[in-house]
Amino acid sequence: MPRGRYSLLDPHDHTPFAEEHFHCAPGPSGWRYVSQLTTPSGDHRGSVDLTLDALGRPIRVELHAAGWQVRGAALDGITWVRTDPTGTHATEGNVRAHAFTGTSPAFLIATARLLRLTPPSAATRVRLVALTDPVLAPRTVDQSWTLLKREAHATDNAPLTVDEYQVTALDTGDRHTVHIAGDVVLAAPGIELEALESPPSVFDEQDDA
């Protein structure tokens, strides 16, 4: 069960705006990721609770930020309920999409698990509901994911397999690179892995069949 800490940075000027303390693990039904977010000064900023099924689909998503809450799942596409900080107003949403995305590194892992690409892959299009900071506002986005290469790196324990993805925002054409090992993001724009207490989980290859 990997435990660790990410720094989340402004993608434009690289200023840290949050730390995400996480733990995650595969299980009988799929994979779960839980985290608490703090500001650079240590104040509570929000939380992430994401559970995927064995095919990488979101069966439970619960996010908290700035008093706002979103709960969602893959149901008739992607369905969610967003509640305001007072708790008096709730807005339901549903779109034809594949999964959620957002600031948390968990969503990069989730998209990679959903697509299950093998290198060298063709560009694969995916439609996601982005829950954007600072108030978890939902926005539908289209991305293209390509698995450029998969490399094994020697470590003191077992070899570490690292996947290098190219992710393209189809509305703007912006491209960036994401490096993932198991269920840990090693590097991505706006994300820095600061601490990791145990190696990334190795997913059962049968799950990818």
C-alpha cells in the first residue's frame, strides 16, 4: 500500500499551492485512493476519495474543496451531485463521458487504468468530466492519450516499470508528458512526488487482459 506526499504546483509559475498526503492500494474490486490536502501553511484544503472497479471505471468519487462537495460515479455515462458550502443547494449532472479528472494525481492513474494502453500505442481519445479548482466546478474535456514507452528501472528491490504517456488537450492542442509507475505518478505538470514510504503497487496483469 503506497503512502506518500505530492506537491501540487501552479502549472504556469510553479508556485506550490497544496500538498496531497495519500495512500492507495488495489483490492478485490479494483483500486482505491484516499488523500487529504493541505495548504503550504498546513491548513486543511480538501480531500479525495476515489474507487475504481476492475476495469478502471469510477464506482465512487467523493471530493471536498473550499466547502464544496462532489459525489459521483460511472452511471449512464458520468453522473454527479455537487453541493454548495452551505449544504442547502445540490446540483445534479450527467454527461456521456468515460471518467472524472481533476487536480489530484489520482485521476491520472485512473485514466491510465481505464485506457490500458500498451506501447507503442496509437493516440486514444477519452472524454472526461474535469472537477476544477477551487470550487469543483464540472467541465467536460476531451483528451488524447498515447503510451510512448514502458521501461524497467533497476532499484534496490524489484525493477520499477515506468510508463511514459503523452497527453494532449484536444480543445487547445497543448501536450504534456506524464510518468507513472504502478499506482504512483512520478512526474507530471503541476505534480511533484515529494515522499513515498513504500513501492508502487503492481497491478495484476490479468486485470489488463
